[in-house]
Amino acid sequence: MAGRINDDDVKAVRDAVPIDAVVSEYLQLRNAGGGNLKGLCPFHDEKSPSFQVSPSKGLYHCFGCQAGGDTLDFIMKIDHLSFSEAVERLAGQAGITLRYEEGGYTAGTSGRGERIRLVEAHKAAAQFYVDQLGGAEAEIARRFLAERGFDQAAASHFGVGYSPAGWDHLTRFLRGRGFSDKELILSGLAQDSRSGKPIDRFRGRLMWPIRDISGEVVGFGARKLREDDNGPKYLNTPETPIYKKSQVLYGIDLAKKEIARTSRAVVVEGYTDVMACHLAGVTTAIATCGTAFGGEHIKILRRLLMDNATAEVIFTFDGDAAGQKAALRAFEDDQKFAAETSIAITPGGMDPCDLRLAQGDAAVSGLVESRTPLFEFALRHIVSRHNLENPAGRAAALDEAAPVVAGIKNIAIQHESAVQLAGMLGIRDEQFVVKRVAQQARWARERGQQPGQGRQQPARRYEEAPAAAPAPAQTGGPALNLRSPAHRTERELLKLALQRPALVSPAFDAYGADEFTAPPYAAVRQAIQDAGGAAQGTEDYLARVREAAPNDTVRALVTELAVEAIHAKTVDEVYAGVQLVQVRLRAVDRRVHEIQGQLARLGPQAPPEQLAAVQQELWVLQQYGQRLRNRGAEGL
């Protein structure tokens, strides 16, 4: 085994790869104020961004689902990696050679994480296929690309390659790179033969590497080239530990930045369509990989589009019956977007690749610009199923179509669409249809549902503040009450101690855990003390506090408080002093109240020396409390 990764190397990896750069590979981040960034959480469904990243602290926290941690925690959670696998991946990105406590400077294949090994195998396979594309055998593959308008530069841009027709060319190549037969089978790059020996899964085919959103090759799409190939026209990588076809989008690695920048995504149906769109200037084009566009794909896009009201998802489909069916299936998922969804029907049954060949790049970009709102397409489909020549048919069409219009997110568009629906149905009284749609929307709201069979209302814009964070998991005792002045002040003081320790030091380190009335906050205070105190707020201070936390619950609360914004326009010594005084003053007042109760219980018959000691403590505390009220932080 490779052994434990050297602690200094782990720290070097954490420091070398900024957390915002890592997170941005998976979702769009925007300014949240206070030096933080925010986006839609990749770990749970939400309509408003509650996921925050603090680049300066190297931490993230979701105020919705409470997920949080540092860069390594994020990679481990989102890609289901072990700790060592996450370190190894980020080390590879940063060019850091890891040292292992047992085994020197080389990890050795036996110690590498499974996912890392499978990704490395795919990376090697992708380069192998690219190298084969230039060979004599691959003439048929090059001709296929040329006939569809793709030159060598286009093939290189998308990493297109060729798999030799022999039984085990790739298998032998990867064995030579140190990969075991077990790894080749597990990766889906090879399969068992009748003889029991692994053979190549892809043979004599044009190969497209399928990359995840971070740009790593996780699978392949293979196109049949020869008539004697008895396999399917397209053959994709099977489900593996790193490849789930419902969770990948072809071209997302190339399109993600432009999707985030323009708040637009174009969904096409195939690999060549993605290539044609990108080469025609539509660089937001993506495609599914051998499966229908579904919920997991929507989650990927929503994180990039941020669900803002100006975002748009455009589906391109053929105009035939299959294309219409696919469009209607996409419309069923429209409710899961805050973005507007549109459809672009290709003329004459041509896909974007054919359209580019026949009419050029301008025709492809023109196709996207000529889109129709998906709800309008769905309305026309609904209306077409009814006989509009008689009142009963028009009434039935209205009954079916009104909920669809009621579910349109933009109220202004909803009104215009109701008028448009009246025209489609041939109903002269437009206001009757408008009122019917409004009635449907009102009924849905009263039932606590969204109009149009669950279609959502406008999502809150990302500029709005997220809802108040739910109380963190507690460590015992009463639940946190963020409306309590005491709990609010304790929370602010802990945030200052974690985020701006210099402002509260050295006074804060003299505070006992018992001065915090909420048990979770007392646990955080103890973790700070166990890490050496706020006065030791060096660059690895937060990491030490998180390590000192007694359990994951407290560790998560430390992360949350380290990322949450401090509730002050000006965070300075004056503000910090106010929080210090309020927490201390409440602790003093609580103790005064306890002593007064103690005196009442002792009564006048108590021994004089005992009464004098208690009264002396009471007098000292009362004087200290008065000094705090009069002098503020100077009285500490």
C-alpha cells in the first residue's frame, strides 16, 4: 500500500487550489457580498442560492442543507471520493508530488483510489484513440468526419478519435501502462470474452470522449462505421463507478463558461450536433448521452444558470413525430426550471449537423434565434387534439390548456399567452380566457400547489437575500433560537472570533464556554480554545479549529459560522467590542441573578462569614456590570 499522505503535502494541496476555482467547475458563483460567493447548492434542490463559498477562508457552507467544509470536503462529497482520492486529484491539478509516510514519494498503483485509477485509464484511452485517428485504418473515420463538415482541427478540439478494429489493441496498450484487467473491465473500456480474457469494448468505431463538468474523461460514445459491424449505430460506455449516463451532458466541459456567462443553454440530440453548433458559434450547445433529457441533467444546468429569470434553455428537435414527442417530454420537465424554455424545430427533418452542411453556420445560429417558447409549442399540440369547429371541442381544449398557461412563470407573458390562447381557440371574448387562466392560478395557490400541474412561479432572483438559515444541528440542550438576542449576539461573537480573530483578541480567549448559553455555541467556543485560542489566528487557524471540534456536528457549525456574513456594514473594533460586552454582560447578569437567589435561600440566619462572602461576590459583579454598561469594551 502507498501509505498515509504526508500532512504537509495535504496542507500544500489545500493552499494551492483555491476553493472558488474548484467549486466553479461544478456551478456558477456570483458575488454574495463580504468577500463571499454564492450559487445553487449541488447537494440538494433549491430555487434560491443558499450555497456560499469563502475564498479567503477556503471553506464552503450551504445554509439550506448544512453541507460544508473545505476544498477537499467538497471534492469528496460531490464526486464520492475518499480523502486520499480527493487529495490525489487536486495534487494532480496543482502539479504537486505527494509523499507517502510508507513508501516514499511514489504512490504506487495499489494505493491509488479506484476512481482516480478509472479516470486515469480513460484519459490514457482518449489519447490512444486520438493517436489512432491519423492511421491508415482510420481513413473511414476521417472520411465520415469530412462528409459531415469536420476537419482535423474540429476533431482535435473535441478530442475525437478512432478505436482499431482488432480485438485487444486498447487492452494491451493499457496493460502496458500498468492497468490491471480488473480495472479495465470495471472501467467499461474492456469486456470479458468467451475465452475469459478481456477484449476491447469499442472496435472499429469513431470515438467521442465524454467528459464530466470538471473536464475529466469518464466515458465514450462510439459510432458504427462499417456495414459488417453488427452492433448498434451508437454504442456508449456502460454504467460504471464514474459514468452514469443520466448525470452527464456531452460538451458541458466546453460549454459551461458560456452557459454561465450568457444564461443560455442549447440542448441538441447528438455528438455531431454539438460539434456543428459549437463550430457555428453556438458554444452553449450540449447533448445527452444515449438517454432522454431528465432530472439529473436539469440539476447540472440549473447550477450553471443560477435559475435567474433571464435564463433560457433551448431544445432543438426534428419536426417529425419523434421530435414532437421529445419536445413534449421536455415540456413536462419545464416546471423544474426557473429559466424560460424554448424549442427550435429544425427544418425538413434536418438536425443541426445536416443544417450546417446544407446551409452553413448562419443557418445553425439562425435556428436557435428562431426559437418558440416551449409552452406555446405545447399549447398548439394540446389545441390540435380537439375539434375547434364546435363549442364542446373549444371548451374541452380550454379546460386542458388553461392550467398550462396559468403555470407560466412570467405574469406579463402569462396574460399575453392567455390572449394568444383565445386566438388559437377562436374564442372572441379574450377576457373570458384571461379570467379563466387567472382562476386556475388562484385555485392552485389556494390548494398550496403551483399552477399547471405543479408548474412553478417565478423563482426569487439571485440578488435577493437567502432565507434565514435554519438552526444548526445541536450538540445537546435547547435548540438555537436566532430570535433570541442572547443567541444572536453569541453567534456574532463566534463569527468574529473565527473570521476576524484579531478584532476580538485577546479578550475573547478569556471567555469561558459557560458564557455561551446555547450548547452548540459553547462547543464551538471550546473548539477554539482547544485549537489554541483566537489570538493564534494564523493562516491555518480555521483548519485547526475544525480539527479540534469533537464531532461532525460541531465541525459543521464551525464551517457555517466561518462562512456566514457578519451582520454589520462596518466590521471594526467598535462592532467587535459591542459583541464582546453584550455576551459578557449577559453572563454577569445571569450570575448576579443566581447569587441573589442564593442570598434569599440563605436568609438572615446564615453564618455571618458565609453571608459576607456571597455579598462581596455580588457587589463585585454588580460593580463590574455597571462598568461594562458605562465604559463598554474599555471596561472588560
